Amino acid sequence: MATIAFIGLGNMGGPMAINLVKAGHKVTVFDLVPAAVKTVTDVGASSADTAVAAARGADFVITMLPASRHVEGVYLGESGLLAALDSNTLVIDSSTIDAATVRKVAAVAKERGIAMVDAPVSGGVAGATAGTLSFMCGGDDDAFAKAKPVLEAMGKNIFHAGGHGAGQVAKICNNMLLSVLMVGTSEALRLGIDNGLDPVRLSEIMLASSGRNWTLEVYNPAPGVMEKAPASNDYKPGFMTELMLKDLGLAMETAIASSSATPMGALARSLYASHARNGNAKLDFSSIYQALAEQ
Amino acid sequence: MATIAFIGLGNMGGPMAINLVKAGHKVTVFDLVPAAVKTVTDVGASSADTAVAAARGADFVITMLPASRHVEGVYLGESGLLAALDSNTLVIDSSTIDAATVRKVAAVAKERGIAMVDAPVSGGVAGATAGTLSFMCGGDDDAFAKAKPVLEAMGKNIFHAGGHGAGQVAKICNNMLLSVLMVGTSEALRLGIDNGLDPVRLSEIMLASSGRNWTLEVYNPAPGVMEKAPASNDYKPGFMTELMLKDLGLAMETAIASSSATPMGALARSLYASHARNGNAKLDFSSIYQALAEQ
Amino acid sequence: MATIAFIGLGNMGGPMAINLVKAGHKVTVFDLVPAAVKTVTDVGASSADTAVAAARGADFVITMLPASRHVEGVYLGESGLLAALDSNTLVIDSSTIDAATVRKVAAVAKERGIAMVDAPVSGGVAGATAGTLSFMCGGDDDAFAKAKPVLEAMGKNIFHAGGHGAGQVAKICNNMLLSVLMVGTSEALRLGIDNGLDPVRLSEIMLASSGRNWTLEVYNPAPGVMEKAPASNDYKPGFMTELMLKDLGLAMETAIASSSATPMGALARSLYASHARNGNAKLDFSSIYQALAEQ
Amino acid sequence: MATIAFIGLGNMGGPMAINLVKAGHKVTVFDLVPAAVKTVTDVGASSADTAVAAARGADFVITMLPASRHVEGVYLGESGLLAALDSNTLVIDSSTIDAATVRKVAAVAKERGIAMVDAPVSGGVAGATAGTLSFMCGGDDDAFAKAKPVLEAMGKNIFHAGGHGAGQVAKICNNMLLSVLMVGTSEALRLGIDNGLDPVRLSEIMLASSGRNWTLEVYNPAPGVMEKAPASNDYKPGFMTELMLKDLGLAMETAIASSSATPMGALARSLYASHARNGNAKLDFSSIYQALAEQ
């Protein structure tokens, strides 16, 4: 079993750290919020007063932070983690941030002989709690091989997408596509309903046809089709509109930097931005269905 | 076994009629093109000089025609089929046309005591030949129940979408969604490739994640990912750009009539219209991927 | 002065007919709504009990009707106007309908030796009342030349767009473009405001730059920039969202029929459809600005 | 007359500096490309070996650089301009860059007591040569008042958009709107042409109606309508597709940062990205018209 420092115990990080403890790892955690720390120490983790203290002597450092600036803040600079770690430690950043920041931090790490893996996740709070997250990893083969067994304590699918930053790129490609599936499926269901079809029957037909996609399988956006989907529970998240909007922002920034054309992804970002502004930021992202329905 | 008249022996109708013959039905065909007729009589069908002659005494009349005006032309008017058939015959129209025309023809049929089912298909020429089409049917429960065994000789999935026209609505909802899946998947793959990812690996990741959809399963638009997909065979169809454009036109006309909002479907139609105009009308519809790639 | 029959006295037709009376023409009107008739007879028009009775002996018949089916109903069939008129009468249809219906009616008219002009208008109720409408006309040069003096009693700009139906095509091209100007201008103003700019100053800058367009000139969608614009008066119409949606539907049907690519026009239609469904159908079409603003 | 240092003598900067010399200012220039320097010294400017040497003792420093990183490179750091200038010098940056970089540089300038104005331009090479550029300025009232007379030697319209960065925001709002006008006008013209209208006549009609916009006035995208427009000269720029794509990238980054919804602007960016990838990066941006036309 490994010695692991876990930095960042939010909605996702908390249950992820707990799963590491349950798997038998020796986990030391750090977060600015005492209550978040307590949740994890209650199940057997230690805690530390600073990120650096938590990381001292660890085999693995895992960070789960809200945005690029937090990741830079924790790792870089004279008082950052990379200045304090020795080269035996493997760094795993599971935050969803832009690939450019990943590459910048990984380059500093490399100068100090420290291996790093970017490993953003999909699967939401439910997946974090159940230990069924998907990890999309970027980094060298060796680093990925070393990280994988640890990630398996928190997730079901552990993918190696490519070099540094590739995990982030894979995640935003996937989530951009997910947003398109969600809007497209909502449109198709509404068009059917507006023309007299029953959404349950239409969903069955498309699920068995070339319209099949993840949202029809497990996350139908029309109320009443799937009992457990957010759509049937007042669009309680799930995955919030504002988080999808954040991921689409990352996707668009990536597309701008690579001069890529993403007409549907770009449209999805604007539809979600408008939807968030109309009071739906905290609703599940499948609530975009409502923007197409008679209010 | 049933006595069946089959009208319209194009790329789809020909192999569909052949499958009916192979299933042991007594089939009489009609088409204006002698070569098309010969293909089916060669395997054992009879032929007739007019649609009405083919239909005389049949248990079932099946039509597979290019557009609404052909369907109206064959069924309506003094010399049309509905004036000639008796009420024992079940009419099945498998053409992809607008739901309004279906309802108009079905209403005339009803006046004469003739039951009708609209039963457009998906699955393309390959599915027609293999007998694995999906049929999306509209009509009364009784008529559907009577049509189903006959359709099973030509297809694998026989869906009952609702009343008259519901088959057409279900089909265009599905195909509109398919177009969105195709464009969205193409964008996600290109965005990944533009940022250094391998399309095979990215496809695997998204297929196992929330980006999963039919195009990633069986019809990947990036060349080289799937050996048998059109993308790996110079985008030889498959399902042509101009046919997707036709279906998207039907979807948009339906959306206009019901005041439905279909932002992604509408965008897909314009992208396909532009793609067709740029010389790609006869390529497979997955070639929209190329519009996003460096030429 | 001419003898004119005017059929259809709605929000637009009423004031148009009144302007014909004021210009000294001998006007006989017909409408199903007695109150609408009275408004025009009060200023000196005669009325008739049927459209045919109103049209008897007239030099000009002008119709202003809500949709294609009404135009077909009034003109075609055994009891329609075209069966009753003689070839000295010039028919002017000012309804906004699809070009195909115009061509169908014009063809029947031609068989009977009756000349016809399609002459849809822009300028709204305010323009109809003030006599400052724009007419976009389709038809032969002779017919246009004959219609022009009469139209000048109701409008300021009388354009000859081309042959039969060209007036309708010009109008929907213009109105599709207008919808794009309105949404694009709303986006640009919101983006500026969201980043600290004053909408008045930003409007001045864009008006003097390459962003200049009709909406910035006379119809600014941001509240408070123009005192008399609908935006500064709770988006009271003006030109209602649902009417713009109707025109965009006609534009999209035309685009589908000609396989034209209209990515922005198609997006505008879906944004307006969604906007209408969210309770804004009766607001001015510049209220699309609100869909982009924090609610 | 003022002493002015001008840094960056590209396609735009060169003619701008020449206009300052012609207006009687004492101009010292710096650029890495000797030929670019020579063009301006030929008309009477002095040159210097470094940016800092050029700026020494100047009343005004004007920079015209390709991207944010160049602006940061020239101004910031120990050997940058801001470390060398004294507080009598007014800094004017006419580069088109993101507002965040402007604010960062302006903050450093302020610490050193140096006033700064961001003053991006529109009008293209033709406007730079003719001295008819539009300047959209951000900065304090005093700084703007001081900069204005100098800018008037290079431009016709000098706008004060607001505080630091507001010039950049105004420019990208305007150019995002311009891209929407261009695509929307192209669509409307193509839709008309596809339905039998003459583009000259349709342009006249829309120019006199609510579709009026800058592109119809001076930059018609349909070949043959305006003799001097790029469209009538094989789409020779003018304003290149790749430059519009750059500006749309800046606009989208700004929209992402402020969570703004820009559906049309986002669509325009993807259409231009696709257009650039299809071999049109160096053509005038009005060539987007061709993407909608039969090839």
C-alpha cells in the first residue's frame, strides 16, 4: 500500500480521498476547509497544516482543485510543492484545467526530476463516491503505469490518452461531445413530442437506431422517461449547467489556440451560457431541454 | 405466405423486394426501369405493367418511392391505387416523406376502408440487402400488427411509433439526431487530433465515457480508425450527404410547422447544404469530418 | 384616381386602405370583421359583402392576408376572385407568403389574362399608418409600372425585385438578414456591457465603424440607448417575435427547397423559436437581447 | 509638433508611422526588419537600434505589434520600455490584443507613473495608408485627450470607449459584429440568387430596407456587385480570413471570461476556422460567401 498526499477535498476530492483510505492506502490530506478535512480523517486519514507538510515523504501527491490558478499556486513558486518534493514522488493532478497549464507545471516538475500525470475525471459526485470514475490521463508510459493502480482505487476506467496535457484534452473533447449529445437529444425528443409522439417510445426507437447515445442510455433529458435521471427529479444535479459551461469554455479556448472549427461545440457553449444567465446555472445540464419546451 | 405488390425498385426497394421473395412471399413488382424489375424477377418475382395491375388482389401493397409527390401520384386520383384497391389490402408506404402527406393519403385510404401504415426505414442499402433494416411505423395497432410479420422479412427492428405519420416523425427525429452525433463526433475527434491526440485512442476513451454514441460504435468519421467505415474507404457511401440533407430538410419543415426550436439540427442542415455545394453531395455523410480538417 | 378593391383589413391592411382613401382613390373594402370594415368606411370607403362583390369592376384588387391558405382561398376555385375578375383588373397581393404559392396563383391568373404583382411590405404597423412602407414587388415590368403609382399612396420605397414571387423572395431575404443583424448586434452590445462598456458609447462607436447596421441606426435592442425604440419601452412591439418567427420559417422553407446553406438564418430561427416558447412571442423581436442578458 | 517613437512597422505600422512624419512630427522608429525601417526613414523618420533607444525622450511611444506576447515582451521586464521611460511619456498601444494583457501592462505603467492608452484600429491597410483609420481607445480622460491629436494624424474617427482595455473590447465587439454582418449578408444574397434574384437588385433593396448594413454599403461579398470590392477582385484582401479568425478568437476568449452568450459570433468563428482550413486563410474575409455557393 502506498503513502498518498491528497490536496483539495471538495465535492469530488472528498469522496475520492475516502476511497483511497478504504483501499488501505496511508493517506494524508490538506484542505483549507476544516469540515472537509474532518470527513476524510473520520474514516482514517491523517491531516496536515499545509500542502507541503502533507506531501512530505509521500509516494504520490494527488491534487483536485477548482481551476488553473489554484494548480499553479499549489505547485509552482518557491513555497510550492514542486520545490519541496523529491524525485521519488509521483504527482497526479486530477483537476480539470487547460492543457497549457498542465504542460507548464509538468515542465517545471521535469526540471526537478519529478514525474507528473494529468488525470482529470468524469463521472460526477456519484462516480467519485462509488469509486467508478473515469480517469483520462496524460504523461509518460512509466508514470501512467505507476499511477494506474492508485487511480483504480477511485475509478473504473483508467485511460492513457497520451503525453502531458492529453488527459485534459481528452476530457474536454469528451465533454464537448457530451454537451452536443445532450442538446441534440433534447431537440429530437422535443420535435417528436411537438408532433404527437410519446417520449418514452421515441427514446426506445432512437436508442435502438442510429441516434443511440449515452444520454438516451442513462441520462434522458425529458421528464418522466427515466425515473432516476435528473430530468425526472426537477433537474437536481447531477452535473450542473455551470460546470458544463466551464468545460465548454476550456474546450473553446483549446479550439481557438489550435484554430479548430467546432461549430456544434461553440453553439452548445452559447446555449449553455444563455441558459445559465436565465437562472439555471445550478440545475443539471440536462435542463437545457427546458429551453426548447413551451414554458 | 402473403401476396404482395411492391412498387418502387430503387437502391433500397430492389433488395427489400428480393428479401420478400426469399422469405417465400408471392411478390409482384412494378417499376418504370426495366433493369430494376429484372433484378427482382430474376429471383422469382412476377412483374406487372402498372402499379394498379401489380396491386390487384394483393394482401399487401408496399411502396418505396423518392418523395412526397411520387407517393401522392401513385396513391391518389382517379387512376391511383386507392381507387383500385379493395379493403382487404393493407397499404405500407416505406418512402421517407413528410408526415403531412402521410396523413393526407391515410385519410383518403380510410374513406375507402383501406388500412395504411407509414413505415420508413433506416439502415441504408447494406441493411436493405442484409434484411436488417429498422422500420419506424405509424398507424393503428391492428394495422401495425398485421404489417409486422411482413416487415420482419426485410428488417430486424420493427417499431410502432404511434398513429399515422408517427413513423415519419420518428425517422426524421432519429436522423436529425444522427446528423448532430456525426458533426459533434467529427468536431471532438478533430479537436483532439489538432492537440496531439491519436484518434484511435481518443475514440476508445469517448466510447467508454459519456461521449459514447452510435457513430463512435460503428461509423467513426476519422479515416483509419475503423477499417470498414466509409471514412477509411474514401468516404464511399454508405449514406450519402445529399440523402442526409434531404432528411434534414424534412426535419426542418416539421420543426417550422410545429414552431419547434432545433438549433443543432438547423446548424447541421446548413453545414450539410454547404458541404454538398462544395462537391461532396455523393460522398458518405461522415465526410463532413473533412470540412473541419486541414485541406 | 383609380377604383380599388381592398381585401383583408387587419393591423396592416386597415391603415393601408385608409391611406388609399386619403389619396383620393375610390376604395371598396371587404373583411370578415365588421369593426375592421367600419374603421375604413368611416374615412370614406365603401364596403361589400363578399370579396367578389368588392372586386367587381375594380381597376385594382389588393389583398393583405395572413397566410398562403387564405390567399389560395380568396383567389382560386370556382368562387374565387380569379374566376370573377376581367382582364382589365390588376391583382396586387401584399400578403407575406411563400413564393411557390405566388407562382401558382399567378399562373392561374395568367391563364385568364389577368396580370398579378406580389408586393409584400416591410415597415410594420407604424409604416402602414404613416404611408412609409417598403414594397418589394414581383411581376412583369408592365404590371409593376401600373401598380407603382397605387403603391406609392401607401409606401415610400417601391422596389421591383424580379418576376412572380421575387417580391416574396426579396422580403424573406431581407427579413432573414434583419434577424441576423438583430441577434448579432444584441450579442456585441452584451459582450461589451459584460466587459464594462457603456452601451450608448459602444453603439456610437460601432455605428461609425464596420459594425454599422439598421438596428444600430434606428432600433437599438439595449434598453435605454434609444428613447423611442421598443427596447426602451418594455419591448412593446413594433414587430413581434412571432412574426419574425413566421418570416424565418418562410425563409427556411425557401432555403430547403433551393438547397441553400443559411447557417446564421437557421440559428436565428431556432433562437426565436426558443424565445417565443419562453413567453416572449408577443414582445418586440428586439427582445432577443434579453435572452443573452442576466435575468 | 511632438517627438514620437514608433515600434512595429508591419503592414499597418509602416503607413501609420509615415503619416505621422507627413504630419510634421519628429518620429524615431524601431523594427527588426531593416526593409520596414527603410520605408519610413525614406520619408524623413530617424531610426534606432532598440525600442528603448527609440523611446528615449519621446513625448509619445506608439506600438503596433502582432500579439499579446510581443506587447508584453516590449513593455515589461527589466529591459522593457516601462522600466526605461519617464513619466512625461504617453504610451499608446495600437496592437489588437486581449483586454487582460492591456490591463496588466497598464497597471505596471501606472506603478511607474506612466499613462497609457490602448488604441486598436479598424480600417485595414487601405485606411492606414490613407490616414482614415478608426481608433477605439481605452484609458483615462486626460490620457485620451493627450493622445487624440496624435491619433488624428493617422485616423479619421477617434473614439474613447472607456477605461484601460475598453478600446480592445470595443474593437472585438465591432469586429465580431462585422463577421456576423458578412456571413448573414452572404447568406441572404445566396438565398436570393438561388431563387432567381439578381444580386445587384437584391442588394439595392436590402440596402434601402431593414437589412441595411456596412457590408452592403461598401463591401458587398457577391462578385460583380461592387467593382472595387474584394469580391469583384478574386477576393484579394482587404482584410484576410485569418485576421478575422484571430479577432474572433479574441472575442470568444473575452466572452468565455465574462460568461457571455454569443451564438452568432461563435458560429462565425467556426465557419471562418473551417474556411481558413479549406485553403482560404489569405483570401479576403468576404470570401466566406464562396462557402455558401455552388463550387
